[in-house]
Amino acid sequence: MIKLHFRRNDLEETNMTITDSHDAALTAEQAEARERIYALPLESLDPANEAHYPSGDIHWVFERLRAEDPVHFTAAEHSEYGHYWSLTKWDDIRAADTNPKDFSANGIITLARPVPESMTEEEMEAQRRQGITSLLSMDPPDHEIHRGAVSEAVAPANLAAMEPLIRERAGAILDGLPIGQEFDWVDKVSIELTAMTLATLFDYPQEQRRKLTWWSDVITSAPGPGRAVENQEDRVVAMNEFFDTFNDMFTRRQSEEPRVDFLSLLAHSPHATDFTDRELFGDGIVLLVGGNDTTRNTITGSVYALSKNPTENAKLRANPALIPSMVSETIRWQTPLTHMTRRTTRDVEINGKIIPKGDRVAMWYVSGNRDEDKIQNAASYIIDRKNPRQHLSFGFGIHRCLGNKLAELQLRIIWEEMLARFPEINVIGEPVRSHSSFIKGYESMTVVIPRRN
């Protein structure tokens, strides 16, 4: 295989760049933020503005758009991502997500910054050739071929075989936590469990599992102080390291006996010789990020949500049979990936608006999951909802999340083990949230566990 090395501009397309509190009784700070968003000109609202996410202002942006302009156009002068459309209502998002003919995923996953105008035609063509693609950015029939190649890794039989191992690891992690001392839940629990599972899925050395987490963070966040890398040059180095590692692992798997890890499944697929290097590496990114962020941030989100909703916390502790329902409610309420993007293949009318052929369309799952027309008391966290699995977080149609059952399995297990050990987990202050309009997550969250059962 060819070794791939990326330059600074090559990474703009992968530069995927949220908070949670939306209580019925607003604090003075929240009320002020809401008023500020409603005072802005409607046409200036840019749901992809990263500044809205760590503060929680994004929920007011989407609340207003759902009410006033559910199919919203953001012009290039109002966004660093160029012009694009936003779908903010449940039914519109589902309609687009299940219509790959009119809303194509080809070559696009999330909103990306436009190519600089200073680029020559030759440079733009070179960047297009060097751009990666993946099973998430493919239409049929290529999508089915790439998804089918790795789906066995998360098939029901394989998940059943993994359950005892996940439970053993969860128990060991929880048994090692300090009692009566403050610690970072994200680092000690959420990252640790998901990194172990991710290393298993990639058949990557467990002692180096945190490297997988770090690479995922590099891919999904822009460089900056306090982030995975501080500048674009370091990001290029990290990305090249991931691709070199992926390349070496894939090559080794081709000469080994087939197994059920992602790399072996790809290497032994009957279509493997037809996969381009860019497609393989793109699949690697999707599997890496998907295996890391969804579960990791929902584990943290569940602890945070229950700490902010003591009535729901009491329900759960009184009736552990509610764990599966709580897991689904957290996945909805948290919405770990805020959106996916499509491009129209023709002029499309949706909810009374005409979206021109070739325009980008962001399907904001994080907004649809709070659509009061679809979900009663959508802003509230209620663990015993009548239909808890009614959410958009895994998407719909052919691109529905490949690892959704694995995510639910890990969340169920960790909470079964937590309830068996800890009568309470207290969150200290507010978590530090990810500075990203794609990953709705947590950088850190301080907690104290006062005692064991």
C-alpha cells in the first residue's frame, strides 16, 4: 500500500469541529443568553458557530430556528464554513436522512471550511485528489460494500461474546476509583472504558489504547491551547502518524488469519483489492471516532444528567430495571454527534423551502432531539419515557450508526456495575465541555464518590 502524508490544507475537510443545560426554570444567566440569541437578526444565525457550544447558547439558537425558520439558510458572510442549509425539525431531518437519492452523502460527512480563494485550479484539483472518503461519505452501492466489510465486528454474536470482557473491565475500572476524593470522571472512567473497547475492536495493543483516544480527539477538534494539539502543524504530524499506523496494521492483517477486528475484516474483505488507500483510511477515521466519542460522552452525560435531575436519579436507584430506558434517554438528551451533512442532487423542496441542487444541508440531530412537536417535554431529562428509543442520535436509513448496539451495551453494563457499587456520585461544579460544533462532549468533569455500598 501507498504511504499517505498530509499537508496543512489537506486536513481542512477532516476538521470536524456542545452544552446540555436547558432546564424548565432558567437561571438568570440562561435567561440572559436566550434573550441575546433572540435579539440577533434571524439571517445571521449560524448553528455551526463553535462559540455557541461550550456556553450552551446553541440550544437557544435551535429553539428559535425550530419556531421561526426550521429550514434555515446561513449565508457565507455569516459563517466560516461558507453557505449551507440547516434542518432543525425531527420530520425534516428524518426525511433527508432516509432519502440518499436527493440528499447525497458522497464526499461529505460534516461541515468543512471552504477552499481558500487564493488556491489555484491545480492546487484545488490536487486537494480534491488527496481528500479522504469513507463509508459515511458514500452513496450506494459503495456504501453497502464498505459497511458490510466491517459490520461483523459489531454483529449480535460478537457483542454477546464481548459482554463478559466489557463487564470485567468496567468492574476493574470502578473498583480502582478513589473514595471520598475528587477526580476527573472523563479521564478515569469514560475514556478508559471506551479506549479499552476501541483497542479490542482494532486489535490494537491495550497498553497503547490512549493513543487511539488522542488520535480521535485530534481528528474531531480544531487545534488550539488546551486541546489535543495546539497548532495545525502538530495536527498534520499526528494525522500522518495515525495513517502510518493504520497502514502498517492493515498490511499485517492481510498476511494473518482472518479475525473479527475491524482491520482484519477490511483486509480480508473480497472487495479489499478494490478499496483505495483514501477509502480505507477514511473508514479507519469513521470507526475510530465512532467507537470513541458516542459512548465516551454519553457515559459522562448520564452521570451529569442524573446529578442535575435528582428525581430521575432516585427513580433509577429505586428501580435498576430502568437502566436501558435511562441509557436511551441519555443518548437522546446528550446527542453526542450534533449533525451530519448531505448535498442535494437536485432542487429539493422541504418544509416549504427550495434548496438548490449542489447545496450543503446540515441535519442537526441535536435540534431534532429537542423538537416539542415530536417529543413531549423534549428539553427535560425523563428516564422512564414511554418511547425512550425515539431519538435521532443514531441517524436513520442506510447511514444509521453501525455501532449503536455496542454503545448501548457499554452504557448498560457500566451503569449496572455502578449501581452495584456506589450509592451516590456527586458532580462538583460544571464540566468543561468540548469546543466543537460536531462532538457534543466533555473534556473533564470533577466528581466525588462519598462511599461504596
